[in-house]
Amino acid sequence: DGKINPAPSDKFTLETSAEAIAHLKDRKAKGKVVINF
């Protein structure tokens, strides 16, 4: 099919969403970052 489907690399809670944003900003994510509500 030629599509790439990256798996979630990290999961964060809503309380740690600032850490998730920092994780993205620092380019540490290898896939999608998920924030659970």
C-alpha cells in the first residue's frame, strides 16, 4: 500500500501533557505521542 503507520512511541496522561510537549520539542519521539484523557 506504500503507507507508513507509526506506532505510538510514548503515552502520557493529561496531567503530564507538558512533559509530552517537551518530549516532542526535544525530538525524542520515535513515533506518535499519545495523551490519554
